[in-house]
Amino acid sequence: MCGVSARGQLEIAAGFATRAGKRTNNQDFGTVDIGTASQRAVQGIVAAVADGFGNAQGGRVASELAVRAFIDGYRSQREPVGVGAAAMKSLDAYNLWLHGQSRSDPVLRGASTTFTAAVLLGRIATILHVGDSRAWHLRAGNLTLLTDDHSAPQAHGGRALLRAAGLEPALRLDIKTQSLEAQDRLLLTTRGVHEFLSANNLLQLLARREEVAQTDADAIVDAAIAAGSDDDTTALVIDIITVPSPAYSSVVAGMEALPIRPIPALGETIDGFKLVRILAESKTGRLFLAKRDDEWAVLKLPDPATTTPIERTRFMREVFLGQRIAHPNVGASLLLPEGRQSRLYVAMPYYKGETLEDRLRRDGPMKVDEAVAIAIKAARGLAALHKASVTHRDIKPGNIMLLENGDVKLIDLGVAHLPRLEDVDEVETPGTLDYMAPELFRENRGDALSDQYALGVTLYRMLSGKYPFGETPPGERPLFGPVPPLSAYRDDIPAWLNAVILRTISLRRDDRFGDLDEFIFALEHGNLRPAPLHRGPLIERNPLLFWQVLCAVLIILLVLSIVRR
């Protein structure tokens, strides 16, 4: 049915099969929602099945709407409230609606539906369940039932639902979690399958592991029908091919105990990496080009003399985010085998190229088309971070890599802010003075709008070779004020581009773009639809003209007052 994979994220394959029973229409419904790359990073992958009950049409309407309403509602929630809370918020509204419709709408009269879903996020599957559909988990030859049937036997035979979506005004949803490992299998079934196939039957069918999950989903449904099932039969099989790197807490647990040792010399070998060349040095550490077997890598090693607890935290964040955010415009970090790392360092892929800072220092301002193309790629990477609720907080040319093949990658995620992690140990907001938005010198600790500002300053410098407010001496604050238009430095800047850049570096946060997707759209289509630019007060745009106008008005008023006397 489908498969998805991405570096640092979950890789699955899925198969779905369903057959109608003795009724003319199939009242079961199921699907797998992969989502976009950013949705997978934050909300995971959703798989769900539902078995509707009601009249000829009502059961199918109830089951399909339950699944679709859940997915739409879950995906639309922007705040990170957790899978369970987001699921309840999505399903409560649908349950109340269906309960009302089942008592008033002729099509949905008496309708209700089971609902069983698995939300796969990171290394965890969150199982959401009401009714008598089922969720199963297979690992190492053991098949475990993850759900309880909310039904009871009837005197005249069959079973009656005790809990289901639409059956009661308040939904009673079971929520539990299951850890995930590579080679696990998940199975979601409706009653038409597990009422006719025992757990042992299902184990034998799942353990075959045919070439694709779809083959086994088909085989399960076919086996249920062959066993005499006259109900609608549905099976959804999910293969866990690889699991993502550990969560931040796991990364911290694995790295906190690593020693910080003296920086090694060229030629030494660290955990199989031979140090070949020094790429960069700073007061806090050194960057080496290294080689392990046929793999080139970059190792970032801290200096024990200057590494503080804050610096250690930044190393751990850089490792985690490099593995967690899978995007072509975001630099990665290498996932080392568990127990392999003998000291604190960050291992990253080796990208052939140079930083944007090196390029600007060597060649000066760039051509308009080239600068815009680089800004768009950098913005896409930054947007991916923001959609994962991560703020970079140090966007500048030195942290933008220009690869030889034309790719652009954001690097140095050590000072990034992660959701739900407080930066209580930071004395001041991190960043580079000339790229820091005005709000960062107050209470703001950095967010998507301050990242946007820094990217705008970067683009301004790419085109002019200058900083919008002049270069700030070390230890001082930028002198924010009117920004010279880019036309003051060169005559080939389109008016729309000047407007876009001035909007991103507006001193007023509300005047900037709502998000980077808007910024990207403006760069890609600016010549077709110029970005609106907030015209700030005249005193900010042109102080000289302001005072000239004010003085003229005062003179006129003075003359009028004299004449009236």
C-alpha cells in the first residue's frame, strides 16, 4: 500500500485489504496517512480502521467520517499537546456530532462506529481504541493483543457494543502506548477478521513476512473469508523497517557521561575516525576532517579548558537535531553505534563546499538571482526547523553551507531552542550581534520571527556587502534605525525584492512575514506580486524630512498666530 522513510525518522511499509460481507456495501473503512515531512516529524504517521453500524448507508458514513475527521482534526492542531490529548480533542467533537445525528438524521439514525488507530511517532506507537476492532503487535515471534473489546454477548447470539463513537454523548477512548523496534509488525483488524481467525492463525499469517505488507494483508482477509466470515473484513498491516534515533532524553543520557578529553593531534584516531585535517578552530574547540574506512566525516571536538555545562548541552542538542530533523537543507549528524563513542564530540557528514561567509569575504556582494536562490533554500531548511517547533537562533552566513553541487545547508544547531526544553542555564540569548532582532535584547529568547529577521539581514548583506544598521563593535548593541534601501548600493535591485527584505528586517515584529512559507513565496513570485511593506512612521523612514515638515508646520502656525493678533 505505501512506504515512507527519511534519515533520522521512522521507515515503514503498509498493506491494507478489505472485503464486503453479506451486505451489499462495505461498512468498514481504513487508511494510512503518511503526512508531509514536517507533519511526520512532529505528529507522526497515522493508521486507522473503523467498523460502522447502522442502516444501509449510515454505518459506512459513520466509519469513514470517523477516520477522516480524526486525521483532519489531529493534523490541524498546531500546539504540541501530546498525541493522546490531540486525539481526544479530535474525536470528542466528532463523537458528539455523530451522537446527535444518529437521533435526528434519517441516514445516520442509530449509527455508531468502532475506531482503532495507531499513531507512530518516534519510537512509540500510541494506540487509540473504542469498540471491538483490534490492534495487535508482533515482535520476535510473539503476537500481543493491544486492545480490549468493548462488547458483550447477547442472549440470542452475537455481541452488542458497549462503547463506540456516536453511542454515547461522551466518548470513552482507551489510550495506551507500545514501544517500536525495527522488524516489529502492527496489525489492525475489524471483527470480521478476528471473530473467525484465532490469535494463533494471525500469528502464522503475520510471521510468514512475505515480500510486501500488502501480500500479508490480502492473505489475512482471504483466510477470514475462507474460515466462514460473512461480515465485512479489514486488515491493515504495518511493517516497522527502521526506527528513528533516540529521543532527546536518550541522547542526553548517552552523552552526559562522556568525558571531555584534550584535543587530539592530527593523525590520531578517535573511535575509528582518523583525523586528516583541521578545518576550523575557536576558543571552545576544533573542527577536523576525518575518515573512517571509506567514509569522510567532520568531527567537532570541545576544548576541556573552555567547555562549560552550557557548551556540553549545546553539543548534545546538535547531535540530537542533526539526527531528528531530516531535510535536504538542514545539516545532519551521524548516528554512531550504541556504546561506540568514547568521548564527547559531534560527528557530521562531510559537505564539500564553503560557508556563505567565506564566499562573501572572498567575492563580495552576489548576483541577484544567485542570492535569492540561496536565500530560498536556506529558508526552506529554516521552515522545516520551525515546523518541528525548533528555533535556530544563530542564522548568519557562517552557518550556511554552500555545497559544490549547488545545495545549501543550515549548520551549527548547538544553540537551537527545542520545544518544551527551557534554557534556564543561559545567561543571555545566544546569537551574533549584527543578526539579532531588537526583541532579543529584551525578554525574547528567540523564535521563528527572530530567525526570519536574521535571514533577512543575511540576504541584505549578500546583496550589498553591508549590514542594515552598520557593523556593531564587540560588546555593544546594534544602533537600530532607518535602513538604507539596497538601491543605495546598487542599481539592479528590483523594487519588490527591496520591499521583501525590508519587511523581514522590520523592527516591528508584526510587520514581518507570518512565517517563512510566505517569505519563500514572496521571493519566488515577488516580481508577479510585490510583497506589501509596512510604511513605518516618517520619523523612522526619513528623519530629516520629518523634522523639515514639522518645522514648516510650526512656522505656518506661528505666522498664523501673529497675523490673528
